[in-house]
Amino acid sequence: MDVNSFYVSCERAFDPTLIGRPVIVLSNNDGCAVARSDEAKALGVEMGAPWFKLETDATFRGAGLVAKSSNYELYGDLSSRVMQLLGRHSAWVEVYSIDEAFLGVRGTLPELQQLARRMKQDVMDHLGLPVCVGIAKTKTLAKLANKAAKKNAHLEGVCVWEAVTLADREQLLGRLPVVEIWGIGPRLTKRLNGLGIWTMKDLRDSDAVMLRKRFSIVMMRTILELRGIPCIPMEEEHEIKDQLIFSRSFSTPITDTHGMEQVLGIYAQQASARLHKHQRQAKVLSAWAMTSYYNTKDNHQPAVTVALPGPTADPLLLTRAAKELLPQIINGIKYARAGIVVTDIRPTGTQETFEPFVNPHEAKEIGPLIQKIKQRHGASAVGLGLAGMKAGPEWTMRREMMSPRYTTHWDELLVVKAG
């Protein structure tokens, strides 16, 4: 199941005047289009199109194109509500992304079709969000069924793969290119094309063992999934793998060490929160900053890599490590972006630490305590050092066309006047 044009649909759920109009949602700092309504797509608005060009284009202005800044709090809250609602229909839910989930379901074809329609209607009735549902024996085919539900209006947003006639399924697989298969990107597509594999049907009917040797076990699993053999299991939650990255472009350039210290502190403490949430620790932190690609006069890209004393998720240790970049920051240089990366990640407790070397802040669970305070009193309620400043930094995202955060802030709740 996934929500159609999720960001746009969230905006429309609270502002019905946007329904039927061309609407886009912009990326950080109101940069470019990252979500488009069907009407905007029909106008020719491309994914990633820069807003400064769209707003001055007479065609788009004349068509009444509406732009909205990204409202992540609203989208995140509605996503959580969607997933909770889906939990009423199946106890087996894997949240795949902010607008998409896999569910484990069983039943006859009529029962499955009825269940899919009921899920679709429930999300619309409770949250005002349009969704499409695809049901099949494997995740790969379920994704394909979902895509069919989106692109074929007569299916009314629901497609049970086994309910489609064999002839229609074969025709669809023979028509769709391999690049549209879940997990197959452009690079893999070029290599498959070189082997004469152009369509989904070509890949399904190929030699799975041979392609495993040429590519990987993942490719073999995809082939078997296309044949209706489940090979990709359901996951309760996506685990942190090799690294965590926290980075963002600034709306206003950072020009001194004071501002950069705040940036690095905020990112380090976000990394700590994520590690604690997933019961993980890191051994290496890298921090970096850079000027704009277009700043040829003062080009500067300082970076530092710090080996931590031991596996840790402690916000104080991560913040101290990130601040080792500061001696390389040159006052007066306009830094357009910065970030940190934590690597060598492992489950908490994998490496036992002798008591004399136990970090006192970690022993007192400072990180989890900070997160509890933030969950109760808001993200800006507390922080370490400059990252805890109540006023917030000047470099935060520019979002000049952001709608109210209707569901998470009392002073921005929707007001309905009757009479």
C-alpha cells in the first residue's frame, strides 16, 4: 500500500481548495519540486525542476501552479497515522517508507479484493488520503500490482495480481522495462540489456543461477519473486546498516566557527538519537563542510575523521568528535553545507567495556534522557551546548510557503467556524 502523491495529498487533506489544481511540494530551502500532483505532471512540471524557474514561467503562472514548502512535521504525523490504521487490518506490517508499507494478508481472491478496498476506504475516511493497494504472493509482484493499480483507472486503486487474467499479466510483464522492477536501477538495467534482457518477462524467464553468478544473490531473489516464489521476507523495521549521514544545505551561509559549532552539535545529537533508537553504537565519526559549487573564489572543503574511544552512542562524545572540524573552519568563508557521518556501526553491547573505561555519561543514559524530554516537550526543548539554544539557528531551512502544522501544534490547529 502506498499513498498517492503523498506530500501533495497531505496538503490537500487540510486545504480542499487545492483539489483539482496543479500543486507541487518543494525540497529543502524551497529548492526544487519533489512531489507533483497529477495536474502538475500534466502541465509538464518535471521532478526536480527548480522553483526559481517555475515561478517565473508564464505557462505555469497562467495555469495557477501552487507551490508549498516541505512540511515534514505534518507529513510525518500523517504517515504515523496511516501506519497505525493499517495495523487494524494486519498485525504483520512493515513500514517501508514514509508513504508506503507492506502487509501480510491471507484469504481467497474475493476476500483479498474486499480487504484491499476496505483498507483504501478506511484511509480516505479517517485521514482524507488517497491510496493504492497491490496484493500478490511476493513483495516484488505486490509492488508491480500496486503500480498497475495506479496506472489503470478501471482498477479503482486496487489490484490483486492473481485476479488478473494470465494473458493480461503476461502482456504487462512483456511490455514493462526491467528498470521499473523494484530494486533494479539504471546501472543494472544497462548490464541486463547487454545480456538481451529488456522486459520484466525477459528477466523472469532468464537463467536465475547464471545471473546469480554474474550479479548477486539479490538478482536471483528478484527473478524468483517475479515467478511468485517469496524470497524477500517481511521486516518489522529497517535496521541501520553501515553508516548514518546527517547533512543539509543552509538557507543562509555559515561564516564563522560559532555558527558551525551549532550545526555540528545538532547533527551529532541527531545521530546519537538515531543510534539509541535502534540500539546501535558507532566507532568512527567524520565531519565535513563545504562552500557552494558556484563559489569559485573561496572554495573550501574541510573534513576530519575521528576514531571514537570505543563503540558509543553518547551525544557528548559524538558532539566533541564533530567539533574537531572547527579548527579547520576559516572565519569569513561562506559555507553552504555541512554534515557528519557515523560509521563502523554495531549492536549495543557487542563489545564489552572494562568498568574503568565506561563513559560516565553513557552509564547515566544521558542520550535517552534527552530524547524523552524532547518527545514530551518538543524537539527544541533541550540540547547540549549551542545545539540547545532555544531561539534556533539562522541557517535552518527556508520554507516561505509552508502550510500550518495542523496536527502537532496547538496554535496551528485547523479552526472550523459554523453558522
